[in-house]
Amino acid sequence: MHYVLYNRYRNCLYFHTIRRVFKIKMTWRKAIIFLIIVALFSGFVFLYTCGNDSCSPNAILPAVVSDISQITDSFNAYKDGRLPYNNFNDTVFVESHPVNFDKEDVIVFLHIQKTGGTSFGRHLVKNLELESPCKCHRRKKRCDCYTSKKTIWLFSRYSTGWVCGLHADWTELNSCVEEAMNKKEKKIRKRRYHYITVLRDPVKRFLSEWKHVQRGATWKTAKLVCNGHSAVGNEVPLCFNGTDWSDVTLDEFLSCKHNLAKNRQTRMLADLAKVNCYNTSSMTPEDRDQKILDSAKENLLNMDFFGLTEFQLRTQKLFEYTFDIHFKKEFEQLPVTHSDRTDISKRQKSEILEQNKLDIALYQYAKDLFLQRTKKMREKTGDTFVERDYDLLETKDQFDDSVDFADDEDDDS
Ligand SMILES: *[C@@H]1O[C@H](CO)[C@@H](O)[C@H](O)[C@H]1NC(C)=O
Ligand SMILES: *[C@@H]1O[C@H](CO)[C@@H](O)[C@H](O)[C@H]1NC(C)=O
Ligand SMILES: *[C@@H]1O[C@H](CO)[C@@H](O)[C@H](O)[C@H]1NC(C)=O
């Protein structure tokens, strides 16, 4: 009896408080109607959010929240120099699986502009310890990379040349490499492709590309093939009139909407067929961004190997471990030139970050995966090589002068 009374008393108190707060004349009946309306509304929101997809009440909120915050979170992690952001489970740590070039193995190097890929490409043709290494000739840009069976084992700029287009991206390579190899070898055979690439800090890469374009590079002969055809003119209009964009300022470079430098790494690693290629009118920009980023991550994860420019030695060791091939000479940290020092304002800084959000999220993902992979590798091999690489953990103050490699890339075919 006391208990019931106490409860009634408490309910009454609660009720009086509501009345006081809303300053309305409320009766018990009105309160109940109010609660029913709230319940109905919640149910409606629930159904609306779920759409036709099956989803449990628990799944709704986290799904929506993580979609919104995935890019933003990585972005913030990058800006804070936080590490690691993504934790990977054991299934994605590459095991060493020796390649046999005399049989079916072929390495395909996806070379993204201004990532230091030129140096890496040279290591592949000149620095590998193989039974049939590439034969390079003086005054010739390309080397012959044949096995003892006269098959090609390396698909790259310095071996096959740009046969799938200048700086061909994942989408182009995926639809072109097999046919191109058949043509080059003049035969159809079974091949096992090992895609590899090198990524670089997105801000430095962007600045480096700007400098390169400023000096006259255009890459305008890139075909941008997807779903069987090149991007049409109005899908990716050139940012400049005339032959090139030399002397472009950073602000001009940033303000061109169709500048392919923006989020280049993400775009070049994604399967663009998944987003209707270069046609942006079939989905919202947010949808497209998320799909491109997810696809780039997936393709990166499925590559047998990727390196990071900032970690030359680890890149070398991980390559050696992954394919069980060795380099003759150790990789040196790439020399950077300091001659092109530019003062970048705070506003420009945040604009570069803002306009490369996808690359920043991708790089955070790649960096976490790479560092966790090399850690695992060291545990397995017991290799205690001395780290001479940049300290990349500190990314806050990256707007320094060191955006250009001394060893510059010339990008004609
Ligand atoms: C490990 O990660 C992969 C790729 O992200 C995922 O598909 C798989 O389900 C994960 N496995 C476990 C046991 O968490
Ligand atoms: C190129 O020139 C035309 C005509 O002067 C102009 O309308 C257009 O905006 C220019 N395009 C660029 C990218 O500067
Ligand atoms: C882009 O896609 C939309 C819708 O899918 C289509 O209507 C339009 O014709 C396409 N644009 C081009 C240039 O192909």
C-alpha cells in the first residue's frame, strides 16, 4: 500500500513538473495522447530510415553516423597526426608468397603521378636480383624485361611503356592489361597478375603536382578510359586554354573544379565503373565520394603490395618479403629539393585539405595498413633493419618546402 502510494506520488510530481514546464493545462488523457503521437512519429522515422533494406533498430544509428563520419574522422585523424586510426585484423596481413615469373606471375605497376613512382619504377627494372633481370640499354628509356621463356614479367612504364595509356589508372589497367600483354607477347597464355602501387602523403603530392603543372606538364594525353570509352570533353574539361597551364598559381590550381589533381590517388585506385565513370550527374556528390573511396580502399587492400613514398626502406623490405625477391641495393630516402619553397597561407592550407578529403581518408587507411603490415612482417622475420625514414607520425607541419623530388619525373610516353 505504501509502495503504491509512493509511486502515485512520484508520478504526480513528474506530471506537475511537465505541466509547469510547458505551462499548459494538461490532463492525464492529454499526456497519454501526446505519448502516442511521439511513439507513432518514432516508428515512422524508423521505417523511413530503413527503407526497403532489412535493418535492425540497433543498426540504424551507427550505420548513418559512420557513413557521415568516416571521411571526416579520417580527415581529423590526419590533421591531428593521430595514428593508427584503422585497425586491421590478421586476415589482411600479406603472407610471403614467392612469385615465379617463368610460370604465370606478372607484376603490374600502377604508377600515380608525383608519388615517387619513377624511382620505384627504376628499382624494378634496374635493381632486382633475378635470374632473368631486365636488360636496359643506354640512351633508351625502356628496358627489356623477359623471362627465360621470352614472356614478359613486368608491366610498367620502363618495361612495356604506357601501353594502357599515360599513367593508366586501376580502371584502365583492369580492362586493358590482359589484351595488351597478349599483343606484346604475341600469344595468349595464363597469367597471374600482381598489382602494386606507391602512395604518398596527399598534401605533398598535390603541391608537387601543382609545381609540375606550373612547369608545363599536362598529362592531357591520358585517355581516362572507363566502361570502354574515354571521358567525353564536357565531363572533364581542361582547366586551361592554350597548350598548357604553366605559371598557374596555387589559387588558380585550387579553383578549377575539374582539376584531376584533386583526390587523384583515390580516383586512380577506384573502380570508376561503379560510379558511372566521369559522369557525375547520376548520383549525389556525397554518394559518389563514398563509393569512390570505398572502392579505392577495397582495391588497395586486394593489391598484393603497395608502398609509401615516405617509408622507402620499409617499402623495399615489404616488397622483398611479399614476393620473396630481393633488391641488390638498398633504397635510399628520396632526396628532396628545397629550391621551390613557397609560402602557403592558412586559407590555402585548409583549402588543400578540404579539396583532397578522399585522398586524406585513403592515405590514413593506407598508412595504417602499411605500418601494421610491416610490423607484422618484422615480428615474423625478426628483421631489425634500422629505420631511417621520415617520421611520418607527425603530419601536422607538413607544409614545408620539401614537395619536389630532386629526381624529377618526365612524363612523356
Ligand atoms: C577481417 O577483415 C576483413 C577485411 O576487412 C573482413 O572481411 C573480415 O570479416 C575480418 N575478419 C574478422 C574475423 O574480423
Ligand atoms: C577559355 O577561354 C574562353 C574564351 O575566352 C573562356 O570563356 C573560358 O572560360 C576559358 N577557359 C579557361 C579554363 O580558362
Ligand atoms: C550522364 O548520366 C545521365 C544519367 O545517368 C545521362 O542522362 C546523361 O546523358 C549522361 N551524360 C553523358 C555526357 O553521357
